[in-house]
Amino acid sequence: MGEVLFHVVLILVMGLFFKESFAISTGRSADPIGPAGFPQVIIVIILLLLIVSLFKAIKKSSKEKAEPLNINLAYAGLLVGVIVFIVLNDFISFTLATILFCFFLFFLLGQKNYVKMAITSIVVAITFTLVFGNLLTVPLPRGIGLIKELSYFLY
């Protein structure tokens, strides 16, 4: 049943993306497809594949008996970690949020060497910040207050 529900949620999300793709403005009227054409084609392909997969999941779930939902603590922790990471990005900057997120993931995966966890988290966060912030010029969240001012030294 969970697989069917997941398919329905994905179909709804793709439908929302398809609706939002009509808001993409066209720069030229001479182009018949326009800038929204490619995303719309990809979304339609995804929707078709999701519908086929949904029917297969319904057929499979009708043959099997219902099993209780087995949620592992690591999966729930990962979900909570991602949500907290997204929320913290705007407040404490991308770099600090990534350090905390990596450290949390290492802890969740059972690492015991806290010094190695901290060093690896810092290296991963600074590497991602430099690659995306400087090299690829992706605007990363800088945080607020003093953290925002300090982030200008890194990217």
C-alpha cells in the first residue's frame, strides 16, 4: 500500500510541476516550442512512466497480503536530518548546516571516532561550498547576522 501511495504522491507532484511549467515566460515568439517545451516533455514522460509503474504496484499489492510498515530508525533519522538541514540553511548558512548534517549522518551510520567525523564533516562542507559557491557561482544561503558577514570570506 505504501508503494501505491508513494506513486500517487509523485504523480501529484509532477502534475504540480507541469502546471507551474506554463508560467515559464517565452523570450521569443518565433520559437514554437519555447523554453517550457523541454521540461514539459520530460514531465509528461515521467508521468507516463509513473502511471505504468502505479498499475504494476496496484497489481502487485493486490496479490500480496498486507504487511505492517517497517520503519527503521536510520530512515526516520535521515528524514528528520534532511528537514532540519533545509530549515537551518537560511539561518546558519550552507556551510555550517552542511557540517552539522554530515556529522549527524556519520553519527546515524554508527561512526564512533568523533574527531574523524568532525574533520571529515568540515572538509566536505568547505569543499562543497567552494565548488558550488566559487567555482560554479551557485548562490548558497549565507545565514543571518555575524554568520552572514563571515561567509563572505569563504565564498
